[in-house]
Amino acid sequence: MMRSNAQSELLLQPTEPCSGTKPSHRGSRLPEDFHPDLTYACQLIPDINAEEEAEHFRDYWSAQPGQRGVKADWPATWRNWIRICRDRGRYARKAAVTISQPAPVFR
């Protein structure tokens, strides 16, 4: 069966994706300029040292090999990291503020 030029052109045109399907986003490695939301961390865990925890986060994800270190949404990955820290009780804590008292004077 021979196709006409009109039929051949119709077959070569790109098709639209079905409605309800999302375009695929493959993700990326942690960008070097990524700045996690430290305010979110402090709101969720008041005694967290957010800057230090962000360093742990960056080091951890930068060291992950291959596909394991690729994420589609780094801000969401940070929020999840903080929720896990809260739930497990394992996170960098702010240094305790101690009020030093003067040494006693013996006479």
C-alpha cells in the first residue's frame, strides 16, 4: 500500500503528550551555589546549628556517587533532611551558652 505525501507528513509530525502526564525532569547533582533554607531548619528545630547542618548536608550529597547523588528538587531534599534530623534527634546543635561566674576570692 502506497501512502500519499499528506499521509506521510502526518506520520512524521511530533505528537503532543497525553494530558495528565508530567514532563520528565531528570534532576541534577547538588549545585555548588545551593543555599538551603536555614530559616526553615530553625523554625522546625529551635536548637539546631543550621549552618553546620547545612555543611553536613552539602558534604553528604556531594560525596554520593552516581545516580544516588542526583535529585530533582534540592530544596525539598533539604526540608526532608531537616525533618529526619528532628525525628531522629540527631543534628548539629547550637553551642550551649554558659554564664561564667567570677572565681571565688579567698582571703
